[in-house]
Amino acid sequence: MSNFNKIIKKPQHGFDIKEFELRINKAHQMMYKNKLDALLITTPHNFRYFTGFDSYFWESPTRPWFLIIPINKEPIAVIPSIGSSALKKTWIKNIHSWSSPNPKDEGISLLASLIKNLNNKFGNIGVEIGNESTIRMPFRDYINLQSIINEFSFIDGSNLLWNLRMIKSKDETDKLNFICNIASDAYENLPNNIRINETERSICNKLKIDLINRGADHVIFMACSSGNIGYEQIIFDPTDSILKNGNILFIDTGSTYDGYFCDFDRNFAFGSINEKIKKAYRATNDAVTVGINEANPGKKCSDIFKSMNNILKSAGSIGNGVGRMGHGFGLQLTEPPSIMLNDETILKPGMAITIEPVFEFESGNMLVQEENIIITESGNEIITKRAPEEIPIII
């Protein structure tokens, strides 16, 4: 069911403290089941998820930030002193800091002392070392931390974190709804403002401005590509290539509201349309419909992939060099699970999923369509405004 028959109210920025308390409580329950005494958080999105800390200061690699989540206790932040006053604006109260930059000891001794004082029931600390996860600290510091702390083993806590974050709360899906609505309207308005002989960069800049004017906080990601029979790639920034008669233009945006991403694309034709493009566009549009219809609680990600792939293959697609046809999204542009043949993740209410079929031509070029949905108790809710059934033509 689409959300475009109802008015979407702009959500407030931030969350009530109860939202964070619920996240911590769920984490505690999972930690007990996974025999973890604590989680050690180092990456910006997990840090934000548990604290509400909103900053792009993470773009500076100089200083690491740490959050310890002990089982059945409040979180402990261990951060560079430059961040103390900002973090105090969040719900986090237990804050420890060190003077940074300090390459000889970037908080490691302070962090180690706090971990050593934790209750030791299982002897395990969960860290972000699994699939689609990283540790945001110098590797030598991580090795040093392990050598200092003999009381605990450092084991993978990534599955726990992803299982927690994959299921969005109502407040989270409200933000996803809002940013997807903004982006849908901006895409729909774009043909009114562009013409043949404009560059990819010029067109994308117009879209970015419109997204911000409509209420997006940031346009973090905007990929663009163009060609005649499809396009070569779907991840590169726009270039100064000029859109000529017979070209097709692809734009994919990951814009955010209060840290939460939309992630979907649109295609535009310039002047005349090649019949191969028409066929591929119809096939991907049909595959989106089939994928959405298949995406119900209890279904596997692989089921959705198979249903879409059957449509694409029957229309002449020769493969899928992208590797998957959808994924989770939320505080990050892409999150688990993946809509691919070997992902047996079972869909559950609250998951935010992209449906993204890829038609591949013999040349290796492709045509991609993408929509965003939320899995519900009874099926799913489409939170993007569906792409037109026929590709829009720019003259």
C-alpha cells in the first residue's frame, strides 16, 4: 500500500528519551542471550543510534569516539574532550573524556580502565567486526586494547547490532516516510526544470537544491550516469557530460532527514527513446511491482530476488553485475539484509527495504529502478511515489 493517499506530517528532529531507553533495553536482552558483558561502539551510526549524537565531525579521522554499553547498566561514553559539551546535549550522562589529539594514547588507557571495572559474567565484549561493520580506531590501538584487557575476550557483536537496527520503530519509519516523500516530489518536479543539452552536474545540482528547499537536511549521496542503451555504472558522482537526443539519464539519491536516508532512483529519456530502453524500463517496472508484492513478513530476501529475476530474464536481461536487487536502509544508505539469491533473511515488520531490479544489456550496460518500502504486519507500505509506468521524456 502506498503512503501517498495520506498527508505526511513533518516529524520533529531527535527522539524522546524513551526511544533510546527502549533501544538500550532491547540491546541488554540480546546481550544476555549472546553472552556479552558489554558492547563497544566505535562507529558514527551505531554511536548515533544509541546516543542521538548528531554531528558530521566524524568526517575528521583524527579522534576516535567510544561508547560502552554494559549489560543492565547505562551507557558510558569515552570521547575526546572537544566533544564533551556537545554530547551533554543528548540523554547520555556518564561521559569520560581525554585531551585529544594525543597519538600516543587516544583514549585507550581511559577506555581500558573503564572496561576493566565492568562486571564480568560471560567474559566477552562485543565489537563491530562482522559483516557490513568496521572498527573506527587505529588498528594498532585495537590490538593494544586487547593486550591490556585480559579479563575479557573481544568477539563479534555485529549481528546483534544489525538485528536491533533492522527493525525500525514507528518514530524511525516516520522520518523515513518524510524524506522519501520529499525526494519523490523533487524527482517528479525535475522534468519541469531541465532540458536537452544540460550537463549531468547541472541537472543534479538543481535536484539537490530542490531537495533542500523541500526539507531534506543533507544530500549525502547522489549518483548519476547517462548513455544511449542504458548506462555503465550507478555509483559515480555526476559529471560534465552533456545530455543529447537519445540519451537516458539515471539519478539515485540518498538524502537524509534527521540522519535517516531515502535511497531510490529515477530514469529520464532525452528526446527520442530506443526500443531496447522502452522494453527494459517496462521490465524493471514490472519487476518492482512483483518484488513489492512478494515482500511480506515471513518471506525470505532470496524469494524476492527470485521473483524479480524471473521477470527480468524473461524480458531478456543477461544477468546482474550489481550483485543484488535491494537492501535495507535507515541511518545508513545501505544496511542489511540484501535482496539476493543467497540471503535467507526472513522479512519482519519494521524492516525498511529497497526494491531494486537491474536489467542488464548484452553490452554490460544496465537500467535500474528502485522504490522504498516498510514491511508491516499485513504486508508492506510503499513510502516512495512509484516511478511513472513509462519513462519521462525531456525535450
